[in-house]
Amino acid sequence: MPLRMSSSWLATLAVAALALTVAHAQEPARQFTLSRPYLGAGMEIPYWEFGGHSVVSDEYIRLTPDRQSKQGYLWSRLPVLFDHWDLIVEFKVHGSGRKLFGDGMAFWYAKQPMTPGPVFGSVDFFSGLGLFFDTYSNHNGHHHHAHPYISAMIGDGTLHYDHDADGTLTELAGCEAQFRNKPYPTRFRVTYLNNVLQVFHDIDNERSWKECFTKSGVHLPSGYHLGFSAATGDVADAHDVITAQLTQLHGQPKQPQRPLQETRELRQTEVPFVAEAPLKRERVNDDHGDTIGSTLGSIALIFLGSLAVIALIVGGIVFYRSKQEQHKAKRLY
Ligand SMILES: [Ca+2]
């Protein structure tokens, strides 16, 4: 209980701090803004690079179409040099699949831009933050949440995102969110302020934020790129980014403060980490599996126990009758 109280207290404090800071925030940074019309002169998106199967229309940037085996990306050309920031994204995941669809999309604040790979269309063993919008449940044996599911991972360059376990083994935090096939754009928000990472969503078109999670002690170097990527495989969906805007927040200066050149050099070697939490968990049996296992075990025990009791009763009756027969036989002689 004390842990629960302290975490909700921390969340309240963080939200209050965020409200105060956002009130004094600057205008969204132009170099990290995506808005219609996307294309400038030369059919490029100013300040952004897209590739793979991504296509740009007047209404959206489609990372993948609703077709199998596609992947695409969209990355900011410039690195984010702010220590604290607030990002709001409008997106849409939709498709014709009623029961089978996927795989999902990712938002990145990472060191390796424009590097296609197996993690929702981007590179594995990344450094930074990956926020995954996972629509396809690959393996329920490792978790018992429903999909679609939003989860965050902090990569330090050595960690593998395990698709078969839906990233559960390296998950920082997450929440279920039914963001797929909505008739309006859905939104998510990431704030990173004073090493507190918060994720919110607005998937019911209420124009208000619901908290997905709040995690403190999250250390991310500045100088990483913003990105989006998505992938389809045997299952498919269209994954669209519609708008994005990043605003610098004013939090506590990072300690110790260093000259700019030294900070730039440090970015190359600084490694993301989460204070007092391992980035990777041991593989554990799923609760749901354990429940089924223990239920089956209990049923088997009751069955065997009942058999033993019946055997004892039958044995007792047989023994009693044979004793009676012997007694009768003795009397006859
Ligand atoms: Ca998955």
C-alpha cells in the first residue's frame, strides 16, 4: 500500500508540475512540427525524412498501407536538443481486418533515425525511447493484457525487443487502449520533464487526456531524433501519422551543466537508463497460464482424492462382508 500511495502521489505531483510548466511553455518547435499540407517545394516534408513504404497524401502520412509485409518510417532530420519536452501526435490505425490485423506502429525518441529493422519497421537494439502501439497479440503466454496495447521500452543499445513476447520482457510500462478503427483521429501525448516520462491518450474523441502511465527516474540523453515507424506482416493495417507538435518545456537544468561542445560529445556516449529498475526482466510464467495450471491441478487433486475415498469405502465394505462370511462359516461348523 505505501508503494501505491507514493506512486499516485508522484503522478499527481508530476501532472501538477506539467500543468505549471506547459502554462509557461514556448510555441511548438517548427522543426519538429508536422501539419498539413505536408509537402513543400521539391515534394519533401520540410525537416522530416520518410521512407520504406511510407506515402504522403493531403490528409495523412501513411507509414504502411493495409496490406501484408510492408514497413515505413518518418523521422525528424534534426536532433532534439531540449532536455524537457512535450509531444502531441494525431494518428490513425485502421484496416479491413475484423479479427486479424497488425502489427502496429511505434513512436521513437532514438539515436538511430531512418534505420529500417524488425521492431515495428525500425532497428532493434536501439538507444532511447520506443513507444509501441501493438495491435497484434503474438504470444499471450507472457502477459495477460488485451490488445491493442501501448507500451514503452527504454533501450540502451544492448536490449532486444522480443516480438514473440510482445515486448513484455523489456517493458517499462504500458496500458490497454482501443485506438484502432475509430472514425476520428486518435491522439497520444508524451511528456518528458525532470526525468519523469508520462504517456497519455485521447482515443474517445473527448479532447481530454487519460493517463497511460507515469514513470520517474527515466534518463534519456538530449540530441536524439523523433521518429515514427510501422510494419505489417501476415496481418495488416494502415498506420497513419496526421499531425505532430513538440514543445520545449522548462524543467530543472541537467546536472552537472557542461559547455555546449562537451554536451554534444557526451551525447555520443551517454546511455539511456532507468533509475532503480532493470531494463530487462527475467522470463516469468504468465499469470493466466498459472491460473489454468493451478485450476487443472486442483481438479486433478479433488478427482484423485474422491477416488481414494471411494476405494476406502468399497474396500471397507468388502472387508466387513468377508469377515461376516468367515464368522457365519465358523458358526456353521
Ligand atoms: Ca505484437
